[in-house]
Amino acid sequence: MRDRKQPPVILGIETSCDETAAAVVDGARTIHSSVVRSQVREHREYGGVVPEIAARSHIEYLDDMITRAMDEAGVGFPDLDAVAATGGPGLIGGVLVGSTMAKTIALARDIPFIAVNHLEGHALTARLTDGLRFPYLLLLVSGGHCQLLAVLGVGEYRQYGSTVDDAVGEAFDKTAKLLGLGYPGGPALEAAARDGDPGRIPLPSPMVGRPGCSFSFSGLKTAVRHRVAGMEPLDAVDRADLAAAFQAAVMRSLVDRSANAIRGFRACHGDGLPFVAAGGVAANAALRDALQRLAGENGMRFVVPPAALCTDNAAMIAWAGLERLRLGRTSDLDFAPRPRWPLAELTHR
């Protein structure tokens, strides 16, 4: 039996989309293991994630991912203080697989189960990687979400703005598909943009110059579609230039919206606090550079987790579970997984 005077150890499970992941993390911010199995091969021929295939893949591989994570960490089930799993939002089939596995382990070992909101996992990752204190400003950008939030505490968030239509990661993926750049679209488009001229093909910068912090990307995606239709057949230069123009337009929008949020955040909380980017799109190097400059211009420390902890992973789920465990906010075994779960509903839960 583990010495309970040591920092608590938790197993995290992530199955909200198309990565099957498990990790072991402790309360001293040590990631003992973090293993991820991508399903790119399974979904590539469809050009996107097929929910039924994703759920079946999680069923097939989750046992092995948990075994690998615990073996790499050098721990057994008696060493665990709790088990956490993504309880939503996400593809409901996958969320059911991961949460059911976590509940089973919790019941068998008589340890707490914590259902973690996937967005809170992203929101708290910078506390795991950089030991940040509350509050800080967060730009959360991923395939399904695009939000600006003040992170005030565990389960305490103030939203400055969100997307009114597509999330930025979804816009990247759909634009990459329009350009014939392959799947997964985000990394493919970023790679193509490196060789492109962002000024050759004008594209609109959604919401730039408007008050507030809301995002919109559907119009930009439509503009790309019209450009593609007018230029076909596309050659490699066309694809690179369109990718660069799209990425530049997205960056202008994200920076403009973030600048508005920074003004509001500083007015409420003062100067010198961190500005954090998280979520899969935060792995984009061009975005990191643009946000780094914005933070510096406003006297803020810019923090972005390592790329492997920006995309979906179980270490962030384990850490969010630890944060909740410390506050006594565990979950009942009758917790119902949720395909939609706004952060606003977490307060005091």
C-alpha cells in the first residue's frame, strides 16, 4: 500500500473524440506517464471523425492504454487515490466508454471517481505545466471550441466571448479539406502555409475591429470556398498561398478578439497576470508567435503548454481530477456522461 503522506496519485482517461488516452499524474505536478493512441488511420478515408468508429476504437484500445500508462508510471491499482475520466463534452459514445471504465475501476478499488469537463481539463493544464496561480486569461481554441475566459478558480470561469458558428479548429479542418491537403487538416494546413504568400489572395478577417470578444469563422470558410471555385484547378502554389492567407486571417481575428478580452480582464483583475492559450489549435506555431507578441505588448506573461498537452490527452484530465479531489468535488457513480457541458455549469460543483 502506498504511503498516503505522499502526493495523491490519479489515473486519467480521455476518450472524448478520436484519441484514446490514459495518464498517471500526482499532486506534485509530476506526469508519471501519458500515452495516446490516435485514430487518424481509422478516420482518414472519411476525411473526418466518424463517431461510431471512434467509440468502437476506444472499446478496443482503452484497456491497453491504461495498462501502458500504469506500467510506464510504475504503479498498480492499489497505488491510486482516485480515477478521473472525461465526462463531456464530446462524442457521447466515446465519453460513455471512458467514464464507464473509470467508474468500474473506482467501484472495484473503492476509490473516488471524478467526471472531468474536457474544457476544464484544457483550462487547468497551465497549472500542471507552469504552476500558475488564479486568475489568468485563457484563449481556448480547439476543433470544437473557441472561447476567451477568465479562469478564476476550479469550476469558476467568466466567459468574455465564444464563437457564434464554427470553432477555429473545425474551420482549419474544413478549409484543409477544401484545399485537398489531407487529414488531419489543421497540421496539414499549417505545413502548407509555411511555403505560402499570405498577401497574394485577399481573405476577410472575421469580426476584426468590432466591439466585444465573439468569434465567427463560417464566412471566412465560405470565402475560401469561393476562391477555390474561381481558381480551379489548384496547383501547389495556389494551395500554399490560400493556406497562408486563411491562417493569417484566422490569426488576425484571434489576436483582435484576444486584445479586447485583455482590456476587460486587466480592468477587472489588474496588470501583470498571465495570458494562456490552450487546446489543439494552440499547437499552431504561427498562433503562438502572434499571441506571444500580443501578451508582451500588454505586459502579460504568455503561457502555452507543450504541444502534446494542447491536443487531447489524459494528463490534463488527471490533473483536473486532482484539482477537484483536493476540494472534495468527486462524482457519484450514477453520473450521466454529457455530449454538451458548458463550463458555466461547473460553478460550485
